[in-house]
Amino acid sequence: MKKKYNKKKKPSRIALLSLASLLVVLVIAVILLYTKHKMEYEAYPPAKPPEVPLKEIPKDAYIKKDYKTEEVIPGVTKDHGVYKVAIIIDDLGYNNGNAEELLKIDAPLTFSIFPHGPYSKSLAQKAHTMGRDVMLHLPMEPYEYPQKNPGNGALLLDMDNEKLLKKLEANIRSVPFIKGVNNHMGSKFTEDKQKMRVILNELEKRDLFFLDSRTSKNTVGYSIAKEMGIKVAERNIFLDNDQDLKSINAQIYKLAKLSLKNGSAIGIGHPHPATIKALEQMIPELKAKGIEVVPVSQLVK
């Protein structure tokens, strides 16, 4: 009896074609899915993280690259107490309009008034009534005299002591309510020890302080007043030698920084329109930073 062997059936042609077709369909499907995903990615890329907006800079912020004083005044901590600045306005008594604008500023500016000006007495009266310190802006001889004239009531080096004291007396009478005196010009006069002793001695008798405007680097006014035990202070910064608003703002920043360093500082300005505008802009900022504007009488020692 013969054994039967099962022969393996070969795959039919139809089955092979079906398998090939299936593979083609799968490949096409994969290609289509890849293409669709790529198109969707390009059309809708991943969202960027939200940008943090920059802090808005105030429109009136002062920025000037030419000045090192452009940095913000650092805030004051309670541990350091109150910092003080005194701002003296010189050359008053001749332009009443500018003086009126200065009186409107909400700060105790110090008014230093020329003797014998058309508005000297009336301005002194009004400033005193409004609680402002009043000073005599005392004309003294400069090096450029007589080409540069210090004005009415000037003290000159060729005057003897009697004439100097008579001039000083008349100048003091012309400006009521004064608490002290500072020099107008006087680059030459304030370098003369003997003449300055005469003037300072008389101020001491009248209980008036002296503020040295420091119109000369060689002035002896401050040192002699200290030596004599007279109440005295000295100017730290002139605010408006350059009558440009941004420049004056920069000088006020310097004054503020000096007060933060030393506890107090004294600046001198003049009744120029740009100076008035700068003070209107900067004084609120000083107050916000804890820097107090005070009458100069608070800073004399």
C-alpha cells in the first residue's frame, strides 16, 4: 500500500496581487498622513510664549546721555531719615513777574533780594508773609570791576570801614525781614580777609547769617565766619549757569544726589523762565524720593 504525500499549495496569483495592493495602500496612507501633518504644522506653528510688555516710561521723564546725572535718584530708606536741600533764588527785586511765578511754587524756596530794587520791599513783604526765607543779595566787587558792575549798593575794596558799614546799613534797610546775607558777584571782595571781617562782624551784631555764594574758589567768607563763630553756610551747586531746561534739571539731580550723600545740599538759581519751569518739574520728584526742600535758614550752622 503506497503512502500519500500532501503537496503544498502555491499561493495563487490573486492572493499575491491582493497583498501587494494592501502594501501599496498602506504606503500611500502613511505618505498622506505625513503630508497632512506637515501642512498643518506649517499653517499653524506652535504658539510663542506671551511677551512681557516693557514698563512704560513717562513722557516727561528726563533722559540725556550727555549727563552722568541721568540715573534715577535712589529711593530713601527709613533708616536714613530725611534728606534736605535748600534752593536760593538770587537776583530778585527787579522783575516782579518772575518773582510771582516763583511764589506759586509749592516749596519753601529762599528769596535773595537785591537792595534798592523797584520791587525789593514789596517782594520781601510778600515772601515773608507766605513763609519764605528772605535774604539780602549783597553786591560786592568782582575782579572784572568796573567793566562788570555789581549794581546799586555795591561794597568796594577802596571803601574805608566807615563807608562800608554805611553802605551795608542802607542795603539792609532796603530789604525788610531778612534772615541772612549772601554775596552777589564779589569774587575779589570775598578774598579780602580784612574787609570780610568788617562785614561779618556787623552781620553777627544783627543776628544775621552769611551764605558764601562761592563766586571765587579762593573765597575766605565761609572760613572766617566759622572762625568768628557766625552762623554760616555755603553754596554747593549753581543750578542755571546754562539756561537750558534739561541742563538745569541735570543740576537739580546733582543737588539731590549730593544731599543723599551728605544729608543736605544748597543750590543757587536765578529767576529765569527755564529755571522756574525746571523747579516746577523737579520739586515734586524730589519730594517723592524723600528729599525735603527746606528754607536755607535750616541748613546754616
